[in-house]
Amino acid sequence: MKRTLFNEDHNIFRASARKFVETQIVPFHAEWEKQGQVPRSLWRAAGEAGFLCCTVPEEYGGPGADFLYSAIFCEEVARVGASGPAFHLHSEIVAPYLIHYGTEEQKKYWLPKMVSGEVISAVAMTEPGAGSDLQNIKTTALPEGEDFVINGQKVFISNGQLADLVVLACKTDPGAAGKGVSLVLVEGDRAGFERGRNLEKVGYKAQDTSELFFNDVRVPKTNLLGVEGKGFYQLMQQLAQERLVIAIRSATCIEAALDWTVKYTMERKAFGKSVSDFQNTRFKLAEIKSQAVMIRSFVDACLAAHLKGDLDSNTAAMAKLQSTEILCQVLDECVQLHGGYGYMWEYPITRAWADNRMTRIAGGSSEIMKQIISKELISEYS
Ligand SMILES: Cc1cc2nc3c(=O)[nH]c(=O)nc-3n(C[C@H](O)[C@H](O)[C@H](O)COP(=O)(O)OP(=O)(O)OC[C@H]3O[C@@H](n4cnc5c(N)ncnc54)[C@H](O)[C@@H]3O)c2cc1C
């Protein structure tokens, strides 16, 4: 189905994003996987080319573009299976926290640097003892004079090694559950802030993912992001866009997997014919094509709603749930159709299969999405 959301300017932007990804990322990605992270110079290059933080308003150094530009860049990075650079996290998840909850001073200081790629950001919510159950986090930021003193530990933090700025979810009132959570900005060079090892993952090998340790880290109270005790609410308010971004990336990855697999099965010979000549292959490809079109249509509908400010977090949860579940099914089928080569790291389908398993876990697991969707469904009947 023809996509109708984009105008000529968007198409021009897509062409330059595609060129950037193909020249600045694709040739180097395998090497970055060995190094366990992407170089800072890539972030600067992406910033200089205008691909970071597309929706940041001009007064804070951004292009002030609509969210479709963000979506396009997410799609172009996902299309080639470049899981290393966590641009989407920085641009579409962290920057919006600052835009929506930052003071004028925080926005003027951080956003231009995030747009240029001089500052790389992370969001640290998950702890060894609390992931889905965010209200139960144990990291504290307790007031002492003009400062907060932070103690605790985070885990699985994307951009953990590279981050210059961490949006930290912590308890300013340890006795309270959700109402005790606040967001605090922690600069990467604060005394007492330490990065653990770069975690060895099944996929996303070029993306640095780390433990973070906070030992009596002192930050001024002016580092509070938004309202004290409203951190959990602030996190929830931004979830629709976060889930939509995951769905956009997943929809693109399904299309890419189909493309790689059609080409491979047409070239690969068995029993004197192409693998694509077997009815089983054709039927599988037909199923995947239908899934790709259905997911894309729904995700584009969510994108259109989001542009109008109408995307609710429940619908976004449906997009996240279905796009990631179907993506993982599709990738598994596509690996199968590649035979033994589908198990070799040098093939993009193999990397995508390993990379995307996490999409059903991170950003709110599938089970949490189902909880959210079912809660609203049942309440409609109660
Ligand atoms: C590669 C990667 C990158 C990540 N990046 C970040 C990051 O940048 N920042 C960050 O803060 N976190 C990040 N995470 C963490 C991620 O968000 C968590 O792993 C996720 O929220 C799940 O939490 P958990 O691992 O503690 O699992 P748990 O919460 O312990 O869940 C274990 C299982 O129990 C299920 N479960 C939990 N609660 C319920 C329930 N109420 N009902 C039914 N089932 C339930 C879950 O769905 C899951 O299947 C990342 C994770 C990965 C793998």
C-alpha cells in the first residue's frame, strides 16, 4: 500500500538520511560490533548533518521539524539493521523529556549540545531488582542543603558507556511507591558516578549497554527534571511516543527481513531450482508480506494520530506489542528460509534475528503491554 504521510520535503530528507546511513554507518558497523560501541565521531557527524533531535525547537538549536522527520531517520537506520547507534533513544526519548519538563536553563544548556551530537544521552530506569516494576526502584536522591545526594545502581542502560548526560529515575521519597519517583539529570563526569562493564549481549553488539553506579553522587537541586515526586507520571506521559518509535523500527525491520529473504531465496538453488520456487517458501513469503503491510498500515495510522497529538498510550501499546511479536516471528521464519547461512553472523538476517529479540522485552515487555491493553478493555465493560 502506498504511504501517504510524507511530502516532497520529507522525501528529500529521506534520500539524504539514506545516503548518510549507507556511507557513514553500513561500511563500519561490523567493526563497531567488535568494539562494542560506535565512535563519538558518528554522533557528531549525525548532528552536523541535521539528523539528531529533529523535533527540538529552533530556539534550542534544533531544526524544529515535525515528527515525520524523526520517523524517517529511525526507519532509515532500522532498514539496514544498524542496531549500534542509539540515535532514536537520544533524539526521540531523552530529548522530549527535556523539551517537556526541562527548565529554560536546562533546555538552553543541554538541547543544542544534544542536537549537535556533542552530548550523548541515556535514560536510566532499570535496576538489578526492578525493571517492569518501576515503582519499586531503590536508587535514591536525597536532599542535603542545595544538593541531592544519589546512591544506587542501574543496569542494562543503553549508551551507558558513551553518555555525557543521564536522565535518572530515582526515589526522592524512598518511603513512597510511584509518588516517590523523580527524574534527575546526572552529568557523566560527576564524582561518584561510575560506569560498569559494557555488557555482553546476544545482539545489539555495537550498542554500549552498561551498569551504572552512583556512590554519594552530588548534584545541585537545579538538576531536578520536572516536578519532584512526579517522575513516574512524567515517564508515563511520554510512553506513547517511545512505543511508537519501537513500532516504527519494527515495521521497517519486517520489511527489510522480507526484502533480504526474497532476494536470498531467489538466488539460492536446491534440487535444481530456486528455493523461492518451492510452494512452502512462496506461502511463507506471502504470509510475511501480508504481515508487513498490516503492521505498516497500523503503525502509519498511529503515526498520523501522533502528529495530531491524538495517539493514546493504550493504542501505542498495541502497536508495540504486535509489531515486535510479529517481527520476531517473521525473523525466525526468514532465518529458516536462509538455511545454515541464516545462522551465520555475516548475514543481516542473522544479526536482525539476534538484535530484535530484545524488542519484546525492553521498552515495556509484551506482558506489560498486554496488561495495559487488557486493563482498558475490561474497564470498558465494567
Ligand atoms: C538491550 C537492552 C537495552 C535496554 N536499555 C535500557 C535503557 O536504556 N534504560 C533502561 O532503563 N532500561 C533499559 N533496558 C531494560 C529493559 O527496559 C528491562 O529489561 C525491561 O523493562 C524488563 O525488566 P526486567 O529485565 O527487570 O524484567 P522483569 O521485570 O523482571 O520481568 C521478567 C518477566 O516477568 C514478566 N513480568 C513482569 N511483571 C509482570 C506482570 N505484572 N505481569 C505479567 N508478567 C510480568 C516480564 O514481562 C518478563 O517476561 C534495556 C534492556 C535491554 C535488554
